[in-house]
Amino acid sequence: MAALAACYGFAGGGLPPNIRTVAVLPFDNQTAEPTLTQEVNTRVREAVESRLGLRQAGEAQADAVVRGTISRYEPDVPVAYTGNTQNQVTVTRRLVQITVSVEIIDQHGGRTLWQRSGLTLEGDYDPGQESVGRQRALDKLVTNIVEGAQSQW
């Protein structure tokens, strides 16, 4: 499986040949949700390894660095409602929204390989299942990073 990821990253993804290792730095979390930093970092680290075929390295040794900021977290945005004859409204669907800024930097060339500022990702969920919405939003985050990074080279 690791060999497939490496082939995909280097052959299919068009990564520059000098980018073989990466350091995913802890995202700066400006929200009131303390667990987001670890969740985002874990998901991004897994994605750059498995989907881009890069190996983890310390910041000083890495060919590239991924860093970012989590600037907004809205866990409970109502998006679908039902009403009844007593004028009561029930929320039937909600969204998690996460706003981040991310950049990937080539440490040897000192240039930004890819960046996105103010990227808002959403994950919908049934009431009471915020964690499902959060995972969906994080899935979209890693997809954006992987596809964006690959499209730049």
C-alpha cells in the first residue's frame, strides 16, 4: 500500500522531484474548540503521507512544510427546518463550518508551493451528531489540500 501511495504521489500527482519529505506543523487555533488543532494536524499528516506519498520529517530536515491557521469553527449552523400547524419549527439538518488558511512551503527553494486563505469547509449532520459533520468538513479540508497541492505542479 505504501508503494502505491508513493507511486501515486510521484508519478500521478506531479510533485516536484525534490519534495519527498514533509513536516506538518501544528495549526494555529484561533477558535474556542481546543481539540481542533490535533484533529486537523492528524488528518493533514495522514493525507500528505497516503495521498501525496510524502514521508514525515522534522521541520529542519523536511523538504516541505505545511502550516496553517484555524480561524473559525461554527459547530451548529441550522440549514433545514420543518414546521407544524402550531407554528413550531424543528431543525432537521445542521452544518459544521471550519475556516482555515493553509500553505505548503518548499524549504529548499523558500517559495510557497500552494496556499489558500479563508477556506471554509462544511459538513452536514443530523441534530445531535456534530462529530459526523466535523469529520465531513475535515475530509473536505484534506481533499482541498491534496488536490490543490497537486494542481500547482
